[in-house]
Amino acid sequence: MKNLQDLTIEEKVGQMLMVGIDNKNCIKPVEHLIEKYKIGGVLLYKRDYKSYKELNELINKLRTLGRKNKVPLFIAIDQEGGRVNRMPDEFENLPSANKLASYQEEDLVEKASDVTGKMLKSTGFNFNFAPVLDIKRFGNTQAIGDRAFSSDVDIVSKCGIIYMNKMKKHHIVPAIKHYPGHGATKKDSHFTLPAIEESKKNLENEDLLPFKRAIECGADVLLVGHLRIKKVTHGYPASMSKSFIRKYIRKKNRFSGVIITDDIRMKAVKILYGTKRALIKAFKAGNDIVLFKYNTGDEALIDKILKEVNDGKINIAKINRSVRRILRVKENYEIENEEVPFLEDLPQDINIKIDEIKNKIKENANEKD
């Protein structure tokens, strides 16, 4: 792992970018971004592979490219269980967070997060966009719904911290999400800019509390959602608000870890700014990593950021602070780009553990009835 002073400006900016591959046709161009721009991370989706074998080959290809760079790659996934499942079909899907927490919450959440950590580590991932620390306020099918552990702040906090610590145990970086709390709105930031109408007092006593507790327990990465808070973010999404990030995340919560945006190609910000402006705004707002799904022409986006940095429009001291945080996380989690073996029996071994969890939920549900 290289130190900050060993990196060029281009390499530093690259570390602050995570690119999503949501289509097999995008794999080659993103490989080019790794080679040319030294991007710091990639996010994989289920559409990128049909089987565990294909996933293994893809991750090893990415790791081989990563070995040519000075800093190893984050290889990320959204693996919550329930309706957010990105693993190949050979692996059974775990129940949703809400279902896990509804029956013997601590025991089942602990088992589920442990098997998730083992599964991700064994398949070559090192970064997971989970746990969800939002509070469940609406029906199961809403934007958050059953993705949240509970409507009870204490249960969300307790289960989220258990999940976070199990990811850490397996050297998977957990990104707690969606700060400041997507559960406070029915609207989905994939399609529109949600407005949170909760009072500042309610937010601090409820939605923000699980994040505060997770930070106190050692959270290393926090995802900021594209959520507008009435009278707080002044019309901006939280992810684009420099004053909000500085006041609430850095100062109020004393968070010194990595802040990552939700995907800036979500309509919540895309319709407001367009991707190029959103990327620049996200950098200037104080985010350490900006996440975006790959689109043709993204080289021009990265070139624009580099120009802004070289022209002094984006402060190099801010870049250095962000990259220092990223390097610290990669070092602490022992992120590396060595080849991952294909383990023929892995799906079967994982599925046995998942079936045990599912059967336990059925038993508990029958007992309640």
C-alpha cells in the first residue's frame, strides 16, 4: 500500500471515484478506467455475471488490473438480502433485514451477517453497501420498507451495529446507509428527490440516532443519501450540501471516516444538476468517494474533475484529506488484489447456513402464531 506522497494528482482523484458496472457491455470500458485513471473502486451488479464461475472470473480480472496500480481496488456489492440481492443464483438469498429482526433479532441478525461476510469474502468482494440504518416507517414495499431492521430506533441501532461488526470480522468494509435516514420518506431517490419533513429534533432523536451510535462503535464508511431536509439542507440533497456534511457528519458526529455518495446518476440529483455538474458538486461538498454507474463518455467527466483540481477550483488539501481517509480504510481492512480461488463447494456450504436461518424464522413464526 502506497503512502499519500507516492501518488500523483491523477491517482489521488482516481481513488475518490467508484464506478458501477450495471451491464456486461460496460465491463471493458470500466477496465480501461482502472488502467488509465486508476479509479479506486468498482461496484458490481447481478447483471454482470450469470453464475458463480463468471463472478469469480470477473473479480479475478479486476484484481489483476488492480495489481498494476499503486493502491488496491474496492470491489463492492449491494448485498442486503431480501429484495436487494446481487449474488449469483447458486447462492440462496437471505431474508430481509426486517424479517431477520422480527424473530430473535440479535441471534438471527448475527448469523445472517456472519454468513454474508463469509460469502462475500470467499467470492472476492471487500466492500458492502450495508447495513441499512434507516427506520421503517411505511409498508414493506416502500423505498426502504422491509430493508430496514425495524421501526424501533434501538433495534435498528443494535442490529445495524451487529451487522457492521460481522462485516468487519470478515474484512468486508461496511458502508452504513442512507444518512440522514431514507426511512423518513416514502419517495425513492432513484426516481425523484425525496423531501424529509421531519423536524430537526425528531431527526436527531430518531433517524440520525442509529448512525450516531454506529459511528461511536467504529463505523469507517458512511453513505450519504440524496435526501432534502426541510430547513436544513436549504433545497440541496444532503449529498450535495457542503454545510450539511461539515456540520452534521464531521462536526456533530465527529466522523473521521470515509463519506461516499449514493449513485449520482440517480434521478434525485441527475434531474437537478446533470451528471457532470453533480460530480463536481459532490467533490466540492466534502464527499470522499463519488459513486456513479458507468455511461459511455465518462472519461470526459473524469477529465473535467482533473482540470478543476489542476486549475485550483477544487482544493488539493481537500483531495489529500479524502485520499488519506481512503488509504487508511484500505490498509485497516487489508484490502489486496490477490487472485481469489474458485471454491466448488462454496455455494452448498453457504446455502446450508442460509437454510438453517430460514428454518429458524419459520419455527419462530409458527411459535408466534
